[in-house]
Amino acid sequence: MEILYNSTRTKGEQVTASQAILKGLSDDGGLFVPERIPVLDKSLEELSHMTYQQVAYEVMKLYLTDFTEEELKACIAKAYDTKFDTEVIAPLAEADGAYYLELFHGATIAFKDMALSILPHLLTTSAKKNQVKNEIVILTATSGDTGKAALAGFADVEGTRIVVFYPKNGVSPIQEKQMVTQKGANTYVVGIHGNFDDAQTGVKQIFGDKELAAYMNEKGFQFSSANSINIGRLVPQIVYYVYAYVKLLEEGKITEGEKINVVVPTGNFGNILAAFYAKQMGLPIDKLICASNENKVLYDFFESGAYDRNREFVLTTSPSMDILISSNLERLIYRIAGNDPMKNQMFMESLKTEGRYEITAEMKAELSDFYGNYASEEETAKTIFDLYDKTGYVIDTHTAVAACVYNKYKAASKDDKKTVIASTASPYKFTRSVMKAIDAKYDAMEDFELVDELEKISRVAVPAAIEEIRTAPILHDHVCDKTEMKQTVMNFLGI
């Protein structure tokens, strides 16, 4: 059955999946959501005998209904290939009573690869389906990981250009080096004086500029997004939760229909929203555990029902979660508001003008699937140390936030259901913070010395993504003020 997409902000025209992927953001500034959540049409037992690529097809075909089987399978085959360093794509590692879903085996060693490996192929296929003649300009704000994963995905993809904005002093040294050494004639990386929320707001403003869109069209360009606000990012993320469940089933760790909990370190809310959608599709998930760092705007929201970004922005050792405006939460707000775009628009307007909104008691009751908590910087470091000390397994700072919050949940609830923790980045991406948590002596070492030490203690080979940036030349040294983002894009495009 065909599924069309609505905007979260107005009862406007519905669009197909390919149109939603192409546009990225609705004309009214809203996000695209499926008119209904489809239900899995294969049993969990059937899915448990499938490869990652086969599970991806079975999940994604239900959402991307205007793609032919041939088109979708071609996108999947191009995405999930030898650029991943493990055949299973997303392996599960058991440590200290939890299952860590390792989502960092792609080209840039972070979970964003899972969706950004396929998005360029979905996008170029969508352009062909809709007879788009313009060059597509991917415009993205990053808190560290999306940027490199998007750059790697779109580098030298015909008919596209990509511009990535990141907070100049708000990402890890490895994250920055990964971005500024990116090859590709169609790539452009810019550090801004400001934080991630400034970068994200600037990108949204450019998307909402109707005059600019008309001028771009005249010049043969149109914008699209690789941020998690694009439905083409969100749908592939649903896949790995389904895959994790059916692999546990195949390995006899759970029985069919047995409920599991899922823990997700959360910033922009896309990754945990994908788990929520998987649950709505019929995947037996009980609690969705939302883990925040010291920028605990989501924890406070789940506690009180008030979303309030009027607070100090904290730079932490888990920078991909240093976010005060969780864009994808809007999709959940729309849903718990009874899929009412006018009601949702009211909340989003309040967020824009006052920096806060408060949902109703009825809406808050709809959030019972979620549990929110946060980890302080000290707790995050201690979690890395404790897990390594106990098991020898090394996790990164974001995954440690999730593990810490899971431990808090378990202590408070006495819930002993099998639990999957989304492990969102390789420890190699945040070597200094990880190694310092294990032993303070490591802080005296250089970044790449730390990489070699991490290999010794973890017994996990240094990923190709790190090896290739050791000596790579800096190719992007652009920096601009947050007020100059639009002009920077136009300069890059030569218009």
C-alpha cells in the first residue's frame, strides 16, 4: 500500500517518499512524516534468517513505496558494501549484561554512516524519478559526525554538491581532521563562530528563504538536506533496531515476541525516534531509554513535559549530543498531539519565539514508552573506566552516556529485560576522552600516540578512517561568522 508524507506544521499537500527525500524540509518549515506507520509484513522468525541488506529492504520498502524493488535494492547494495569493515554491518557485542549494537563499522566510524551511506543513492534515484534537472546542493549542520559521514557519502556523486557547517571549537580534534581533509571536488567544509544550534538554525533559515530558492532555481541549483530531519535519513535508521532484535532471536538470546529495552544516547532525537518507529511497526520493544549528557534538555522534557532551551550550552566530551534544539522531537510532538499540525505548529512557534513550550497532561501520558535520564561528565568517564576494568571492552563517550543511564534505569526500575544499547561511535573517534577516562597518564600523549595505545589496550585494530587522516593534508580551512552562512554558500556555488 502506498504511503504518502505530510508536513508536521500544516495540512498541506501530501508528497511521495521520493519527493520528501528530495525536499528534505517541507515548504512551511515542518518535517515530513509518513501518513501512517506501516506494520512489518514478515514475521520476526523469517527476518532472523536474513542478511542486513535483506532486512533493510523488508523495512524500507514499507516506507519508500514509490521506489521500485529494483531501485531500492540497488540503493541498498551500493550503500552496505565493503566500505563497512564487517560483513554483518551492525554487529552486537555482549558486555556486562547488555548488548552493544555497534553502529560504527562504516567509512567514518560513527552511526551516521548507517543512513548516510544510502542517502546519496536514495537522493539521486529520487531526482531521476521526479525529472529534476537542477544540481542538488546538500546543506548540512553538524555537531561532529553527520558532517563527515555526509561528506564521505556525497563526495564526487554526480549532480550534487555538499556544504557542511560545524561549530569551530565544538567538535573533537579527530572529528575536525576527518572533515577538513575530505576529498571531492563537490565538497565544502566551513567552521562557524558559534555552537551547533547556531549552525542548525542558520541552515534552517537558508532552507526557509523563498527568494534565495527562486534565485538558486534560476541558476540551476536546489537545496536538500542530509541532516536527520530528512526522512531519507530516518527510515534507514529503523532498520538496525529490527536487525538487532532478529539477530538476538537467531542466536537464541531471546524468544520470538519477547520484549527488549533499547537505550540511545540522544542529541537531535533522530536515532531514538527511529527506535520508536520500529516499536510502532510491531517490533517488541518495551522501554525506549533516552540518554542525555549535561545538555539535558530532553531529560528535563521527559520529567516535566516542558521543553526549554533557555539554559547554558555545555561543551562536553560527547560533542555529538551537545544540542539544545532536538529537531526530530518535532515528529514525536506531532504524533502525540494527535497528528494535528496546527497544535504542533503552536509549540514550534513558542520554541522559536520564547525558547520553550509545555505539552498538555494528555500528551505527556503518551510518552510512557520513554524513560529519560542523563550522565554527568564524571559519570561518563567512570562508566568507560568501569566497563573496561570489568570486561576489557572499550566504549566511546556517547555510548558511555547511554550505558550510565541504563545502569541508573536498572537500579531504579529493577527491570531485567534484555537490553540493546546503541553504540554510536568508535572509541577511536574520541581517543583522548576515552583514554583519559581509563588512565589520566594518557592525557600527556599526542592524539595519534593515543590511537596506538588504544589499539594495544582494546585489541581492536585501528580503523581505516583513522589511519587515512594521520598524514592527510588539510583541504578545507574556511571559517565564517554565523551571520555569514548564506553568503558563504553563494560564494561556494559561484552565484
